[in-house]
Amino acid sequence: MARRLEIIKSGSSVLPQRLLETCAASPEFAGWLSRLPNAVDELRDRWNLALGQAIDHSGCCSWVAPARRADGTRAILKLGLSHFEGRDEIGGLRFWDGDPFARLLEADEALNAMLLERCEPGSPLRDAPEAEQDTVIAGLFRRLWRLPAEPQGFRDLAEMAAYWSGETLADASAWTDVGMVHEGLRLLEELPRTAERTVLLATDLHAGNVLRAERETWLAIDPKPFLGDPAYDATQHLLNCRDRLRSDPAETILRFADLLEVDAARVRLWLFARCAAEPRDEWNDDYTALARILA
């Protein structure tokens, strides 16, 4: 561990606890963590960076630190675990090219490393009232939903749904509501192939992944790009508005769907499918309770 912590140039021992837990659970990820110090050193030298103290953020799949380029530009250095959902982050950032995401300044695909535009002051949108969150996030979605000229470089949303379904089926002995899970699985198979429109999705855009910035008032971060149904992209933000969704699901979904100009019924079906059948550690949880409300 001592060697791992040498990557933090200030001498602090800060590493995100969730990242440590993720790496401890997988030999592959533990190997990535052991190689991280050398990777950071290599990128610092190659990109001529001065690095600050690593950021103790809430993420479980990346190491992040503030950086300064030789010309004085303030940036963020990010090295991510190679995991299924986040595989195409670099490709997505190149495609969106700063509209409406933080701009990609440098990248190394082999190391899954990115040098990113720093959002300053960087305060998250989640600090704002949820009604304001709805409006800001809807505006970002309407800008980012477009189709690449060569979309074959990105995976279809059906692939992510199938991946989740496989993990859920492998855990069938733990299900607490078999019928509901099966209905969720059916929708995870049906919804991707019945979409009337296909765009490049962010898939994980919520108020914690939108930061106040200088180039624009708000910029998004951490895309997990897949091609598919725009109605799916509404789900992560709504799942982060759990109290409102529980107390008045119809109005909460309708308000956000109207802002997005997508079908509210499809948003509700996607929400139900995720809550009913997305893989998890505990099957008698808040998602299961929310699935019953949405049903």
C-alpha cells in the first residue's frame, strides 16, 4: 500500500474508499491498482504535468487528481478501471468534443487515462433544487443526443441490458419477487429493440455528474456511452430523485419526460425494468420497493 500512495505527490494517503473496495474484490482490479503508481508517473512525465493531491471522490472505478499543464492550463488527470459500462468513455468524449461534456485534452486508451478540462468552481448540480436539476439536465440531454457518423464504434444499449440480465439470472436463488424480476427481464430485452429513435446516450448523467464551470455554466462528466433509446437516459437522474419518484411517480416522470420531449410511458417502463431486474447485492431493497410503486 505504501508504494500505491506514492502517486499522491502531496504525501497524503487519500484514496477513494470505494475504489479500494472495488479493487479488493477482484484480482484483475487489484492488479490495476498495483500498476497505478507507474502509470501516473508515466503520464505525468509524458504530458508534462504538475499533479496535486488525489481527489477523495465518491466514485468506485477511477483515480482522479488535479493537474497543471506546462502552459499553465488547469486540468484533471483521470485513470479508470476497465469495466463493462465505462469502456467507451474516451470515444464518447472525443465525439461530443466539449458539447456538453468537459473537454478531453489528452488520452491514452491502453491506460484508460484522460486529461480533462477542469470544471471550476466545480460545485455539483445536486446542490441545486431538484426542479432546477430537471431543467439543466434536460437541456444537456437535448444537446448530447445525436448520432455519430460512424456509430459502429459504440455498443448498443441492448448489450448492456443483456449483460445486466445475465448477472441477475445468475443470482436467481436470491430473488424475493420472482414474477416482478421476470417482468423486468422481459422489458430489458424488449425495450432496446422497440425504440423509435437511436442516439448516443450518456447512460449515467445525473446531478452528481454535472459541475459548474467557466466555459459554460454547467458541464457534464463521466459518460458511459451506448447507442439506444433516449427514454433510457432519463432514468439515472430520476432514480437519484428517489423521494419525489416514490411520492408522485406519474407527475415526476411526466415533468421530466416533457422537458426531454420523450415518451413518459417508455421512461416509466425503463425505470420499472431497472428497479425490478437490474443486478444488485440485496433483492429486498429500495429498488424493489420502487419497482412495486412503478408497477
